[in-house]
Amino acid sequence: MSITIRKETPSDVDQIHEVTVAAFLNAPHTDHTEQFIVKALRESGVLSISLVAETEGKVVGHVAVSPVSVSNGADSWYGLGPISVEPGQQGKGIGSLLMNAALDELKEMQANGCVLLGDPEYYSRFGFCPVDGLILPNVPPEYFQAILFQGDFPQGEVEYHQSFNTKA
């Protein structure tokens, strides 16, 4: 099975929606709004990176990256997520391919860094770790992680785009 990672095209939108719904259907710690978040980010024009994993002409994975704000005014910081892989394709390295491609794109954009909310054991392999003083309110600190590309880690509260409050 050959996997291609590429930028989303308009014809991918419906498949991205389906993959995202399926990926989070039985996931713990979700309110099942991830597909709506991706749509709202796209419609708001803040979907900075949107990559799909494709095999045999079918989208089997997706990753979204959008800007975040930090209360201390740090710029060029992004939030990674949601990231989705079709359940039947999980455990085959597709998520890792999407992660690495998204991080490479952020480096090419000369981003200062990236944050995400997720399993510390999984995301530490990509260089993410909790950072003292960089917080997402109401989230256990070990699950809010960051990776630095250049400069210093900012200090303060992180806020994702309002699209993350979308419920439908």
C-alpha cells in the first residue's frame, strides 16, 4: 500500500469530513465536533496547513494546522489538530507521516513553534512536551504540549481560533 501525503484540494472536503467523523467515533475524550472544527477553520480562512493521506485515490487521513494566540503576544505559533486516520488504517504509520509532513511545512513557513492537545506518550516521539508556563486553561498540563522550532518558548495562556468552539 502506497501512501501519498499532499495538500488538500476542494474535491477532498467530503472525504476529509468522513475520515474525521470515523476517526473520532469511538475515541475517548472527544465531544465529536472535530469535523465541524475543520470545516469552520477552512471557512474562516485560517486553515494554515491542511494535508491529506491518500492511497489508491482515497483519502484515509487528514491533519489540520491553524494559528493560535499566546497571551504574552508571541507570534508565529500554531496549533496542530485535529489529526485523523480512518479506523481501518490506524496503526500503519499514516498518522506519523501526516505529523512529520505538517511539522516540515511549519518549519518551511518559519513558524516559531506548535502546540497540540493529546496523548503525551504518542506525541513525545515527534518532539512535543509540556512546557512550564505555557498553558491551555482547563486542560491537564501533561496533555497540552509544544514543540519549538526557533526562538524561545512563550509563556502565557494559549487560545485556539474561535472555530474550535464550533458545535455543528
